[in-house]
Amino acid sequence: MIKITFPDGKVREYESGVSGFDIANSLSNSLAREVVAVSLNKEIIDATRPILTDGSIKLHKWDDDEGKLAFWHSSAHLMAEALESFYPGIKLGIGPTIENGFYYDVDLPEGATISENDFGKIEQKMLEIAREKHPFVRKEVSKQEALDVYTKKGDEYKIELLSELEDGTITFYTQNNFTDLCRGPHLPDTSFIKAIKLLNIAGAYWRGNEKNKQLTRIYGVSFPKQKLLDDYLILLEEAKKRDHRKIGKELELFYFSPKVGMGLPLWLPKGAQLRERLEAFLKKVQVEHGYLPVMCPHIGHKNLYVTSGHYEKYGKDSFQPIKTPVEGEEFMLKPMNCPHHCEIYNSKPRSYKDLPVRYAEFGTVYRYEQHGELHGLTRVRGFTQDDAHIFCRPDQLKDEFKKVIDIVLYIFKTLDFKDFTTQVSLRDPNDKVKYIGSDENWARAEREIQEAAAEKGLKTVVELGEAAFYGPKLDFMVKDALGRKWQLGTIQVDYNLPERFELEYKGSDNEMHRPVMIHRAPFGSMERFVAVLIEHTAGKFPLWLTPEQAVIIPVSEKYNDYAKKVLNLLNNYDIRSLIDERNEKVGRKIRDNELKRIPYLIVVGEKEAENNTLSVRKQGEGDLGEYKIEDFATRVQTEVKNLLA
RNA sequence: GCCGAUGUAGCUCAGUUGGUCAGAGCAGCUGAUUUGUAAUCAGCAGGUCGGGGGUUCGAAUCCCUCCAUCGGCUCCA
């Protein structure tokens, strides 16, 4: 007998060899039907796998992440089987579970192609196999045995994967006529999979390396109920409606002209106003935190970036240098602001008493992003960073870093970004040549970043190998409407640029010392931030930020004069308003201005003109009734104040 | 850059196998209506069907190529 401990602490005894499924069955029949995987001592295993020793167990249904893992992993195998039936000789790469579904990377037979038109028949085949209720059978094999199978099949991808596995840990899973190298876990059988949708098709390099062959990646998602799939597809449709590219067009915020160039956004008046308000907001916060404004031209001498190390690292990925016509000197479109700010630091001798100095600039930079990578406002070739560089003494670093975290958190709170994640990016300890700077400096910076984040209560994920080449960083990420992750704010420690630019200050000991630098951009880039803000709010911006706060709607042309009077008064109260003077019915004007996401609609007609009042309608709330003009102004001003508190 | 898809009026989209196929709605303009909380009515005007080349008696439709966009991959100071 073995002892099984449940999550609630209860312990029960079972015969050795009992499976998670059997245990579930012993508790309740309905539970047993829903268990798709099991955690045994934190290791996820098949629900049907015999358990031979004591352990703590957790039974996973579809609702658990662990359950989805098994579910989608099995779905990937199912898809592979269907693909094999349509494309004999197909070679399989990897087929993992992802956040929302699964994919499989395959190498199609010579001359074969696959397109979205083929999805229907593949889905049908998968459902057909699923309905036949084939069990997923686990089999432990020797490395040689596995190698023999794939050598015979001629699948060099699986052979490569096998070569990295240790003998004795290799398992195959079989369902129906299909066997795959796989660690598991898998569903008890294929019948759990009730609804399947293949989503898209993409090229993907084998093992993510562009030097390798490009395989065909097929993305899909599957569910235990048709209803769940329907709901998911509706969710995707809703997400598309929030796409910043669509809303940006509808609200006339920005525009891309092929004549200007791809990836070069043009800010239309309303978008520019929105952006100016965001900048003004951050500038105010920065002044309060002791930042000083600086400004730099849009080009800089190539040697500046050679000195900084960026040219060697990214020169090939930049726009090419431009030459002066007479001297032939080379200048580059500014790809980052930091070297410029370093030179501003160098403009005069510094004392330890001067530090920290904090230079801030909304600096527009230009980078050659690859053609296929451009994406709305989130990935462009010219963008404006809300950049600042803090030069401080090493003993001030951690405190300064924490102050920057405060700014980022304040901004996120004010703009109602509740759902963000933070990531600490450290050096890859096995590939130190990728980075510049001494081991001691790296160790110190990495330690202080993590301490600062912890002291600010951030739950961070640590990623090795994701650091900038000059230092470790703390990034803030949010998801867009379609669930894609984007980096917004970033805070980076840099011991290296101060060395390269020979930055110094005189210490209290009358010796020269090297300052430490913090790069930081709470928004990241104005373009990306506005994009994420659009999707976050679906275009319904906070009242203080929105380009037009109120539209006055005269009931007929007879009341245009009164509307003008109201407009003047509202303008005096600094409420951004305009009149919808079109010769349309009230209902029509309401509708059009609601679609333009105007927060307040002010209806004025005979009654209001007589009483010197307004009828107020709020976006999302409907008619609020009659207001005295000054009462409405107070309401708006209070609302703005509360939002910015 | 790579894989796959898409590109018809300012916007959203029709256009069957190549043969009155250059269309609709919205937006725009003109006029009528003078309107009370999510679409008043009528008329007019809008496009070298992404650009270029080819096949054909004939191309929005088939082929090639370039450009842009979309979904991914790689990259991201």
C-alpha cells in the first residue's frame, strides 16, 4: 500500500500501481471523467500512469493550467497524426503547448504545400480520430531503440532532439496509428478533445535559429466542449475590435503613408494632442522627482556610437550613416539618446555633491526594424522614447532605482494598468562574451536590481540571457488586445557607458570616481504606449487625456447661439469642447459622438436656453439630467482631479 | 530578411467558371426637413480594381514581378 496526500492535507492509502484516474474514481465518478492530468510531487504525469510510491497528489481538470497543458499537448499529437495521413513522409519537429493552444513544426515532403484552405479537412480528420477514443499509451524506450525508429523514418529533427536526451529517460506516446517522441503528459484518450480549430500557419526556423531550415508551423486550439471553442472565437473577434490600428484609424489618431515610408507613423491632430498630454503628465512627474530637461539633435557623429559600443553591436541593423558633402564625415540618425546624455554630463566637471543628476528628454530615435517585423504603432522605425539617464554614485544606485520604480508604478496606477508583469533580465552566465563590462560590476548591478524590485514588492520573473549588452534591466510588460506581450517601461543599470565615455566626478576624498548610470523609460516609447493605451481603453481614454472632452448638441439650429454661449463658458473652465452643428436629429448626433468616444455629450434646446442649463449625457452611463453650467464644470474638474490623484 | 495570406471609392465590403462587373452601404457635397438622448429623406459626386509586365479577341478575375498590409519566425540598443 502507498500513502497519497491530497492538497487539503488528507492522506489516504491505495494499492501501489494505482493511477490518478483510479484515485479520482474512488472519490467521485464525475470527477474521474474530468481528470486530464495529475501532479505527483509537483511533477505532472498522465492520469493513467501507475503511481508506485507515497506522494502528494493534485488531480487536474481542464480548468487548471496543468490540465490544459496535457490537453493541448495531446491535441498537437492528434494534429500530427492527421497531418501524417494527408502528407505521407512528413517530418516532425516539435509540437508544444503554448499559452492559448498548441502548434506543431513540420517539414512537409518535397513539393507539398499547406494553406489555410486545408485546415477544414485536417480538423475533420482530427475530430474523427478523437471520436474513436484511442488511448494515449506511454512506453519507455532505450535511446538506441528510439534512434532506430527515427533513422528508419529519416526524421533528422527527432534524431537531433534524441541526441540531447539521456538514455533511460526516453518515452514514446502512441494513439491510434501515431507514435511520437514525447515526455508527456497526455490525456487518457483522444475522446476528451471535442472541438478543434486550426488558427494559422507560419514559417518557423528549426530551433529558432535563422541559419536552420524553416519549417511550417501550424497553430491550433482545442477544447473539451464546442461551447468553449465558440466563446474563444468570439473573444478573438472582440479583441480584434480593440486593435489599436483599427481604433487609431476610426478616431483619427495616426496614419501611415506609403509615400512617407513604412514604419514611420504620422500623428494626426487628435493623436498628437493625446500624446502631448501624456508627455505633459510625465514631465510634471519628472520635475517633481528632480529631473532636468535636455534636448539633442536627431543625428550624431558615427564615432559617438563607436565609442558607446552600439555601432559594433547594432551598426548593421541601423540606417546607414550619412556623410557631410565636403568633409565626408559620417553621421548617423540617432538610434538612442544615451551617448548624447553622457556628453551632456561631460560638459562640465562634476562633484560628488552634484549627484545624482537626472537628464530627461522625449528623444526621437530611428532604428532599422526588419520589414516583416513592423506592426502598427508597436513596432516602428522612428519613435520617441520618454528617455532619461540618471548619473549617480554607486552608493545611490539602489535608491535611485527604487525612485524610478515609483514613477512607473504611479503612471500605471493613474492609467489603470492593473494587469502587467515585471521581468528582471540578467546576463547569460554561459555566454559572457556577448556582454561588455567587468564581472564585479555585473554582479553588483544584478544584485541591486533584484533587491530594489523586491523591496518595492514587485513579483518579478528572472530571465537569464535577456539583459542589454551593457547591463541588467527591469522591464514592465503588458498584453495587447490579442494577447501579445509588449514591453512598456524599462529600467536599466549601466556601469559600462560611464567607462566608455570616461564620466567622472570628484569624490569627498578628492579623488576622481566613476558614476553609475540608469537608463529608464516608463512609457517605453510614446508610440507603443499609446497603442497599448488604445487597446487597454478600447479608445475610451480617461477624461484628462482624451482630445475632446465634451460635445455640445443643439437640438436644432435655433439653439446654436445658446450652444456657442455654452461653448465659451466651458472653454473658460478649460473643458475641451466643441459644437456638433450639423443639421441632424439629436439621436443621430448622439450616436455619432458616442462612436467617437466623447466622454460627455451636452444637449441644449429650448428648456436649457431658458433655464441657462445643460442636459448632460455621459459615455456609458446615459442621460444624467439637467445641470447648471458651473455645476457641470465642477463635476468635470473634480473627475479630472480624482483621476490624476 | 524568411514562411503563409491579403490588396476593388475616404471607410466596410459585393463582384459566380475571364465576356455591359466597375457595384452597395456609410462618410462627402447639394437640397428638403428644424429636429429632445445610438442612424430623417432625396439627389449628386467618388475608383487606371496596389504598381509594372505578360497570356488572351477580351483581365478586377489567369501568370510573373515589385510595393504595401495581415498572421507568425528571426531580431529588438
